[in-house]
Amino acid sequence: MATKPVSRAEAAKIARRSDTVGAYAGKGWVQAVAFVMLLGFTIMAVLAMRTYALSMPLPDKIVGNDGKTIATQEQILHGQELFQGRGLQQYGSVLGHGAYLGPDYTAEYLRLTTDAAVKEYREQGKQDPRELVKNEWRKENKYDEQTKTITWSAGETKGYQLMLKHYRETLMKGDTSQGLFPDAIKNDEELHDLVAFFGWTAWASAADRPDQPYSYTNNWPSEPNVDNKPTADLMVWSALSLIALIGGTGLMFAIYGRWSRAIGWHAEEAPVLDFRQPDEVRLTPSQKAACLLFATILVLFLLQALVGALTEHYREELTGFFGIDMGQLLPYTVSRTWHLQLSLFWTAGAFLAGGIFIAPLITRREPKKQGLLTYVLIGAVVFVVLGSLLNEWFSQKGLIPKELTGFFSQQWEFLDLPRFFQILLTAGMFIWIVIVWRTLSSRLKGSKKTSLPWLFLFSGLAIPMFYAVGLLAGQRTHVTVAEFWRFWVVHLWVEDFLELFTTVMVAYIFVLLGVVRERIAISIIMMDAVLYSVGGVIGTLHHTYFVGTPSEQMAFGAFFSAAEVIPLTFLTVEAWGFMQLGARQYSNRTKP
């Protein structure tokens, strides 16, 4: 039997009753979300401590077999700064993290130095030269915990000199054939420090962990000269993650088939309501300002598409753009940096604009000066975007004074914007949540903390909070520790909490349109919070297998990363169910 459409008066009555009474999440949902979050972040906290304690050792100095100092910790960290600041992570990679147009510098350093050593031993007539090289790198490399000194063998010391010559011929070229600015590395001092950084990561990739049969980086990258091959842990947890994926998906469908009527979108629970036409809605000052922000987002999206096209063209013609030497002004490393940054800028801007626009629809009013605050926020966003992009260009050009590099040089990939602008962007997002809170405050008073307005605020607050975690990954932070925190932003911020806020916004829009009741929307939000986070929080660790972290991160990362696919499969089924719901409601509304 078709559901009878309700009248406009009945719809208004239902809406008023929802405003007066208000729905909120049941105790079971709250406990489920609390359990998943507490479990996930407790494990992440423990592994954070393990990361600090068991990262591949950063020595006070590296000395050669003759006792002479090759590099100090200060020089290694300066080389790490150069790797970021000159855009090399947008061209190549270290320990597998970065871009893939250029080489992985860890793997290249390891391959070229060990190949040279094998060739030299073979020419000297020594038996089994590869075994000798393997022993040098895996067994004879010494790290003294007491003096915090790494001692390199004669072969490794010669390898370092070889790599100095190699990178002098590539990274100090006076043209744009490498996808970099000409003379990306300015002098021998910078070259020395950069190669020391590469050499340190190569040493850690081959040297065995104390009392373990694998290296600090779990035998990454693969290199037969030093017997870097898949570890037992890697094979076991790869198999177990596959079992978890297949078995978990089957279990999910079994549960869904049994209790599908108790969860998700349901036509019998969703009233068919009338709602105001767009021309009947009057925009508030902050909503009008948000429209300007939406227009800014479109411009940023267009710019991202343009520099993305240039970046992709460079893969075909690295030295130019249809014969024009664009590399003199905008080389591959800059265009890729801007492409990545603009994608994050317009995405974050869309969430800011969406939150500001929807908030007055929830309360049907907004406080004074809200429009002015929104315009100030837009100005701050434009300043951060333009300032950071310009500073990244200066950084890769090598024009940032050394004493200012900590605040104005390019940083880690995806967090490229210099520290000064990263702090401003974080502050801007906290200002945004204050703007949203000012609008929602009238609805928040007297509402339970698990009601829809509070869920809107809490999910929005997670956006600046988890972006701020990226501040723990500074230019001079130990590379292993920096990668751990960097991917809290790249993975957790993007793949968990931005998705959660999207779910809340969409659910609230459906409530305002009368598509679903508030109670159903809250259940969907809480269910999605569990599904996103049950694998998504700990699944962050799949980014840190080979950057010098202890092997248990591989275990947790592999298992929970595979488990992330299970809820996404469920959400796809639910999305199909919602599409059917919308079709049925439209059919019911149009029937006489």
C-alpha cells in the first residue's frame, strides 16, 4: 500500500515537535563509538611511544673505518631539510615515501654503492663478493648506543664518496632536465649534508636490528646485494589480512541479512515531508559570505586542474611544455607541490563553507557579526593559500635565508606548506569552528551531547584537531617519527574525520529536507563513526611499515587496513538502499 503524503501543516507540526523534543543517540551507540575510539587511540598511543623508543637510530655522528667523522647529526638533519625544502620529495622518495618520477634515494644509494663494492671485490679475485658485501652492510655495521656513533666499513666509506660524485652530476645540474630548478643543490656543503641523509637511511635499511634477522626498515627496499627480502612477519600478516578481509566481508553480509531491518535507511521510518522551496529561503550574512568562499573554492579547483595538467605533461616532456622551457619558472617539483596543496586547500575550504552555510539552516537564525567573521576567515584562507604557494616556490629556488628555513621552507609531502602557514591554517580552522559554534549555540543549550546539533559540532571540531597533529612532524623531526605523525593527517584526517563530517552534513540536510527523521539520521551517523574508525584509526599504520618503525606496526597496519574495506562495502550497500528509498518516496509523493 502506498504511503499517504502528509500535508504542509502536518510537516510543520512534525518539524516543530522535532525542534522541541529533539532526538539523541541511544546508550548502545554511544558505548560502541566510545569503545572503538578508545581501543583505536590507545593502541596508537602505545605504538607512538614504541616509535619514539625504537626508531632507527639517529647518530650523533657517522665515522669511517679510519675514525674520521663523515657526518654529524646536525649535517644529517640539514640534509633532511634540503630534501624537503628543495622539493626532492616531490621528485623522488626516501624509504619509499615521496614522488615516483625520480629515484628512491635510499634504494639508489644502496644499489649503486653495493654494486660498486661487489665489482671491486670481484676484480680483486675475492670469493663470493656478494656475501662479503652483505656481511659488511648487515653484520659489520656498528652502532654504539653509548657514544651514539655509527662506524662505516671501508666499503661503505668508499660508497659515500661515490654517491657524492653521482649526485654532484645530477642534483647540481645547471638545467631543468631533472624536473628541478637549475642548481637545486647550491654548493658542496649542501651536497655533503644531503648525501649524508641518504646514506643514513640506506644504512638503516640494511643493518640488522639488535637481536633480529631483519633491518631497521623491515628489509626495505628490496636489494639482493644485502639480502633484503620479504620478512616472515610480512608474509604472515599479508596472509592474515587477506583472511580478515574475506572472512569479515562474509560476516558483515551475514549480519546485514539478519538485522537489515533494524539498521540503515528505512521507508517505513522516514516521513514524506514537504519543505520550503529555494526561492522562499532568505540567506543570512554568513551564508552570503560562504557563497564567496564556494566561488574561491572553484578558482582553487581550476588552478589545481591546470597545474595538474602541467605536472602530467612533464612525464612526457620533462624539459619543457610544448617546446617552452617552463622548468625555469615552474619545474615539475613545484607544479606537483602546488597540485597536491591546492587539492587539500579546496577540499578543506569546501568543508568550511559547508559548515558555515548549513549552521543557520539548523537554528533559523545567526548571531550578529557572523558575516563579518566569515569574510575575515575567507581573507585568512586566501592569505594562507597564496602565501604558502609563493613560499614553496622560494624554498625550492633556494632563496629562503638559512635562519628562516624553519618557518618558511617547504616541509614533508602533503604537509608541504611552510610551518608559519601551517600554524595559520590550523588557527583558521579553529576560528571556523568558533563561527559554527556561535550559530549553533542557541540549539546546543538544553540539548543532549548526543543530539544532532552536538554531533555536527563535535565532528567539525575533529577537523582542526586532527590537522593540528601534523605540527608534530617538523622539518628536523626524526624521519620515522615525522612519518608516523604525518600520516595521521594524510590518513586519519582525510580518510576518517573528513568523511565523518561529510556524513553528518549530508544526514542533517536530509533531516532538514524531511527525507529522514532525526533519530534515523543520528543512528546512521553513529554507525558510520564506528565503521569508519574500527579499521581506519589503526589502519593508519599501513603507511609506516618500512620507515624504521618496529615490526608490530606492520601487524596492526596490515590487519586493520584490510578491515577498512569491510565497512566501505557495507556503506555501498546502504547507499544503494538509500537510493531505493528516495525513489519510493518520490513515487509516493507523485501518486494521487
